[in-house]
Amino acid sequence: MNEERDLPRLIEIGAFLRQLRETAGLSQDQLAARCDLTKSNISNIENGKKDFNFSTFLEYAKGLGKQPKDLLNQNFIFSKKW
């Protein structure tokens, strides 16, 4: 991971995923119980502390009861241009 480049992206995506979870009325514990992720893993993703792979992304979507494309249907504005 290129931390200088990737950290702002991870923070923004994590905040968006947290917003989706909270909008669904789920705690991190409840989301973890719905998918194959730990509460710690969810917390690290939502706080931008952990880069994650595609299978983790799919599990997060499953836990929210959404299609993966719904988690990407967002205009992300990263602090640095790519």
C-alpha cells in the first residue's frame, strides 16, 4: 500500500461504508453477525486503518443486504487527484 496515496481513499471509503451501515440501523456487532467479518475488521475498515481485499468487500455488502455495485455507486472525492 502506498500510504501517502491510499490513506485518504481508505478514509473516505470507510466513512461511506459506516454511513451505509448506520443508515441500515446496524451496529458493527450486528453487521459482523451477518457476514464473515469480525467487529474489529469492520472498525478498521470504517476508520480507514485497513486496506481490504475484494472478498472482504463482498462480505461487507452481504452483511448490509446490498449488491456490491450499490456500495460503489458513490461519487468519491479523494483529497488527492489520481
